[in-house]
Amino acid sequence: MHITLPDYDGGSLVNLISEIEHRLIGSAPSPRLHAHLAEHIPDAETYVLCLFDGLGAGQLDHPVAVPLQDSLQAAVDCPFPATTTVSLSVLATGLPPSQHGLLGYQAWIPELEVVANTLQWTTLWGDPLDYELEPVLPAPNLAERLGAAGVETITIQPGNFLQTNLTKVLFRGNRFEGIWTLQEWVDATVQLAAQPNRLVVAYLPHVDVAAHVSGQESEEYAEALGAVAAAWESVVNRLPQGAVALATADHGHIDFPPHKQVKIDKEDHEGRVFYGDGRAMFVKGEGASLAAKLPATWVPVEEMAHWWGPGPHHPQFWERAPDGVLVADDDVLLLHRFSNSRLIGNHGALTDAERMIPLLVGSGE
């Protein structure tokens, strides 16, 4: 089991968000980037933050990723667990998971005593939840703090995301710009960056989708990564004066073909609730005995609560937290009865490939 904890003091995604917020309005609730990282970011009137889902720092070695590699300044840590909704909640709030309170992709909702899929905000078997979504994350969030100081926050995302439950959770206070093609994404990003006093958050899912479904050795993955690299290059080349473009990710990826996937026995589900991710499986109930029969290490919550970040904890942190985590061996994926075994690419734990995300920088002439 390889574990390097995120550097929430100045070397993580939360500190990147804090650095941007501080540059724009002079304050932020979390520590800024370490000086040796912050020095790579020029001052700007408007910042563009491109979020390339699933693009770990180690994935920039691919031959088609040259435009991304050329802009690489450093690597930072995503939060624990290394998964989309946890990292996007960091982006939305400027807080670590310990403080924003969304602790995993599959999250325990204590009021309902059920596990939610936080991408869809349904049960793990697809039923809708009777749950108010907009207050899930703390207020004021990043967009609300920036807005109160006269800085507009705009998010550019696929148009079909507009009315989703996840958008309701994450993007309270944002202006939403929907796009349908990569060219529209480039055009919208460049045009919206032309006005000062803005934070433009531009999201692309292509790499993550291809890595999950087809794996990093596939033609589909190479095509998606090449398309994202070309889109980034276009944004940087067309960026208006006074704007700076930054790019990062929410997590990296590792391929786990079927022979590296381990299913938890049916009888072991009795008296336990499994959630989280297959690389860091959360358990409500007794978990130590499972580590003796699974390729995983059991870590009680009292020993690893700081993996989510420092205090003060979200008011529901301990209610939402598991009793502990089964951290899968580095080359193994754990599956509970509701897990999706068809996905090749996965993430969630604290290996370098999952945790380390790039910091890319480009600026207008």
C-alpha cells in the first residue's frame, strides 16, 4: 500500500483555488500555494481555470500530450479520495473535504441512512433521493465570495450538465455557459476571458470518459487526450491580453483489467455498508477482519480522518465518515455488490498516479 498524503498546507488543489481567489480579491479561507509553486502563476485581471477531468500529471508523458507537457510548470495533489465530486467540491468551495463535507464519490447521507452516488445524486441502484441539494456544500462558496467582491464566476461545461443534480450542488452562484463541441469550448473560453474581473472555469470530461471505458492503452484514450491537448493549445494561443490560463485536473487514472478486480464476498456484506471508491473502500461496520482475506489494508477512521484535510471539520463530518477504509493494494481494485466492474480506468487512493495532478500555465500576449 503506497500512501502519500495530500499537502493541504500549500501543495494541493485547495491551495491552487485559494491562490486564485487571493489574487482576485485579496483573501481566501484556505492557505495559498507554497511560494515555489505560486511563482509560476502570473498576476492577471481575469483567470481561466481549465479542469481536465481524469488527467493525472503522469499521463502527460503520452505522445499526443505535447501541448500540455509544454505548459507544465509543476504537479500538485488532489484531495483524498482522488475522485471527481470531492475535487470539484474543493473547486466550488475553496475548502478541503474535511471542511466542505463531501467525503467520497459514494457518500453516506445520515439523514436518509443511505449511500448516494454523488455524480447523479441517486441511490446506488438509481432511485432518486428526496434530499435538498443546494445546501450540500457550505455557504458562501467560492463564486459567492468572489461575487460579493465584484468578480464574476462563469463555468463552461457541456450543455447537458445545466439542469443536473450535480450542477445544483457545485455551481451555486455561477453563470453557466453550455457548450456542445470542443470548438465551442475554445471559443467561449477565449471570449469570456476578454473581460476583466472574472474567473472562468472551463471543464472538459473527455480524458476521464475514455480512461474509464477504454483504458490508457486504447485508441479512444489517445484520441480524447489529443483533442484536449489541442483545445488547450488553442486557448493559450488565442488568450486575450490581461488574462492567464491555468489548467489542472481532479485526479489521475490507473488501468485495472478484470484480473486485477477483486469482488467482496456476498456474505461479507452482512452487517456492513460499503461505499467510497474501489481503490479506497469506505466501510460502515467492522472492517479489520476483511483485510485478512482481501488485498487491502484496514485503516480505522480515527487514524486517517486527517487524510480529508485539517479542521475545523464540517458539522456533519463524523456522521458522514465511515468507520474506516479498506485501502486496496496498489495494483488491485475492490468491488462491492453495486460497483461497476466494466470500467477499466479507476482512481480514488493515494498513489502518485491517482493523487498527482498537473499545474499548466499559459498567458496572453
